[in-house]
Amino acid sequence: MSYAITPQVTKLLQQYSDYKKINSALSRLSLLLAKSKLRKLDTSALQIQYDELSQQLQQLSDDMTFDSPHTWIQYKYEAYKDEAQPILTMHDLRVHCSKPNYICTKRYTFLNHELIARRLPPLTDAATFPDELSLGKLLDAALLHTVMADAQFMNAWRHYEYHKDGARIAKWENYTVPAGL
């Protein structure tokens, strides 16, 4: 791995750590709420705590944005490398990005569409990007840097990444997967 972790990814990794802590606290509160309801106890204070933490979690999720495909892939690699389902290789990334209508699937498809439009091998090309290829090597690949050097592509990426529906954060909700991809 010759790439350096960018400041954006460092911030995202801290946000992910915070996200996991809040999510864990929500799980504990959810269990406590359920037990309290079964015992017919007053749950109003617990419910307020739960709602506040839920809002914090949503805000944190909304704040976690990827200004480029490089930031997105580097984050996935770094954040999940010690998780139960790490994202270390092209195979891992492909599996992660295979769920229909999932936000990462949209990012992956958008990037592939751009590579195909430029007559470059898409990330789905197993000959160029074999399953065992480390995401660290992908991050060093000139191919990724080629598309990111194009201002029009980056403007389009950011158009989807920072999309809002009124005041609501709506990342990639305005992206439609092109037919045939």
C-alpha cells in the first residue's frame, strides 16, 4: 500500500467510530425500552434518550460523505478491514456493492459507467481487476486517478453525493442506474 490516508478519510474513520458507539448505545436502549414496556414501566425518559440518539445517528450518517471515488474506496478499505465482513479486495467490494438500490451499489455503478464511457476497463472486468486484487492496489491505479482528474466527472459525482431533497439529505437518491448496467 503506497497511498496515504487522506484527511477526509481520517475524519470519516472517526465518524464511523462515533457511529458504532451511538449504534451500540441505541441497541442497549432498545433492549431496555423493550424490557421496561414488558414490565409496564414508564418509558418516556428512555424514549426521549432513544429518539435523541437516533437523531444523532442519522445526522452522523448524513454527514459522512465521500468527495471522490478514491475517498469512498479508501474509507471502505480502512473502516471495514477489522470488521466481521472486511472489504479488502475487489471481490469484497463487488459483493458489498451488489445489493440493488444500495447507495454503494449506485456509487460503484456510476464509476463503472464512467469507465465504460471512456473505453477503460470497468471495475467489473475480472481480467483487469481480479477478485484477489487488494483495494490498496486499486487506490494506487492510474485508472482511478484518470477519471477523478476530469472536472465534469467529479462535478457529477458530487452532484449525487451531496444531493438534498429540500432540507433532507438524499445522497444518490437522484441517480438512476443506466439500462444494461
